[in-house]
Amino acid sequence: MKRILCVFLAAAALAGCSRQETMAELTDRVFGRAAVQFLCLDANMDSVALACPGSPVYPRSINVDGSLWTSDYKWWCSGFFPGSLWYVYEYTGDPKYKNLALKYQAGLEPLRHRTDDHDIGFQLMCSYGNCLRITGDSLCVPVLTDGARSLATRFDPEVGCTRSWDTKKYVFSVIIDNMMNMELLLKGAGLSGDESLREMAVSHAYTTMKNHFRKDNSCYHVLDYDPETGELIKVYPGQGYSVDSAWARGQAWALYSFPMMYRFTGDPQMLAHAVAVAEYILPRLPEDGIPYWDFDSPDIPDDVRDASAAAVMACGLIELSGYVDKDSSARYLSVAEKMIRSLASEEYLASEEEVYGFLLKHSTGFKLRNSEVDAPLTYADYYFLEALMRWRSM
Ligand code: GLY
């Protein structure tokens, strides 16, 4: 009996000593999983492409009926899979992933001349932007500078913003997501020396700070402007629960993009705004750090989460932690770490060959349309890997 008790106590002591996985170990585990998953996702894309030869196919999500959802190169998310492949190549050094990244990136090249949508910022920066950063391939430069000039055609000096969509529902729509695309203008300015691109990005950010944010520093999703006068006409809920609610990914785009603006401009107002956004978000996160799809959903806690918002927020918090005092920095990093640890748990991380080869589960695209709800999304995968790379390079 005594011996059994001793064995039991020794086991309990060992279990008590079991240490937490380090962030380096976690990063290694997640990139290992991503390397397996993305080969599976690529094979699935090849199968879809076989049925529709000639047009490049990109992963998107999973349909309500459980089938794989793909897109063409024009869909705003087409740059995220090549971008994720670039991160896997950067982390592992395995040329297989470089070749895959190039394969998916090649189909995006025509976007450099696209002028009817704002999302070429996401599409070209995640693909060609990472390619340039990682490989130094100078062939990426004209693609990025052309892309920046194409995006610049959407800038209206009266409004002070680049227009988001051309849909007839709005006169001159500007969505908070559009802040992310300012990185293409800023990158394009640096690569080409064309200062007007940078001025447009700064103007867009100031106009967004002025009109897109409520007094509590949460943000709206969609604003509609009158391009004749530059006046705000109307605010729309967009993908949020209501016009007054805080759609989680919208808050995430804000938290990512204002530190990015500060990185390029050194403007203290961008930094102060980024801090204000972070201070709005932090107290509203659930225990595991993964936000519900809308902070004001009446169905919380019986509602779906948005892993993609957490991944984007973690990136923003890690960057912001480098610009603030020691205490705030530690606070932002501890929340980012919590988010990353939750996303890396078996609850969120897909197991091998699960969900067609996406990396993360439980994101939400457009809840009120029942589209991409509690599903994988390519941008959740992309920003999760980016957050891990940002953490590693701190
Ligand atoms: N509108 C882009 C997004 O779903 O975040």
C-alpha cells in the first residue's frame, strides 16, 4: 500500500513539474503542422484546377455543406495562401515551399494593373511583398510599384481616402479593412520614390482616425462619403452585428494597421491611436484571448469566435509592444502570447490533413450572411504564421 502511495505521489510530482511548451517549441510545432497541411491544401487545389483547367485556383474556406470552397485570383484573399507558403519557406528553408509560393503568386501578377478594387494591397503585399523581403528578387519591385499606382487611382483628395468598393450600394465606400492596404502605398512610395503615394496613405489614415472611430475608440466597418464635398453620408454595419457594434475583425484591422502606419511614418499620432485601439480591445477579450466574432453580439457567450481576428490582433500587439513603455509592452505581449497559445492548441489548430489542409479552425467571415461561419480562412492561417515570425524576431 505504502509503495502504491509513493508511486502515486512521484507521478503527481512529475505531472506538477511538467513545464509549459516554450514559444520556440510551439513555433516549431505549428510550422511543422503548417508544412504538412499546406501540401495537403495544394493537392486539393490541384484536384479542383484539374476540373477547371486554365484558371488559377486559390483556397478560400469550407462551405456550409462541408465541401471545400475555392476562389479565383481576383477574390480579396488570393494572396494569403502564397503568403503563408512564403512564411513556411522562410521558417523551414525548404525550397519546396518557395516553389509552391511562386506557383500561387504567379497567378496574381495581373492584379498589378487592377484599379476597380482596394484589396490589391492585401493580395500583392502578402505574395510579392513577402517574396521581395525574403528573396530580394528585384522582379517583385515593378509589380509592387505598379500595384501601388493602381491603388492610388482610387484616392479622392476631396474625401482624403482611397475608395474601397465600386458597388452601386455606396457612393464612395471606405471600410476599416482598407487601412491594411495602405501598406502597399507606403511600400510603393519607398520603392519608387514617389512621395505622393505616401501622402495618400497618410491622408487616408488621418481621415479614418477622424471618421471611422467612436468616442470609445472602437470602429465602424463601412462609411459612405460624398466625393463632391468629402462629407460623410452614412455609416453601415457591414460585416458587424449592427451599426453600433464592434465587429471583431474590424477592430483587428485597426490594431494591426496603425502600428504599421507608425512604422512607416514615425508619426506619434498614429502610435497614440494604435494604443487607444489596443486599450479598447484588451478588456473586452474573453479568457482565452480569442474574440467572439462581434464584441457586442447579444449571443455571447453562446456565439462563434473569430480565430482570424485573434491572429491579426496578435500581430498588431507584438508590433505595438516595440513602440511603447516597458509596462504596456509587457501587457501587450502577454495578451499576444495568450492568443498564440490558444490558437496553437488542439481546439484551434487543425490536426494533420484535417479541414482540407487549412491550418486553423474556428474563424468567422460574414456571420449575418451565414457565410464562412466557424470555419477555416486563409487569412487566419497567414496572420497566425506572421504573428509567430514576429514573435521569433523580437
Ligand atoms: N472584408 C474583409 C474581411 O472580412 O475582413
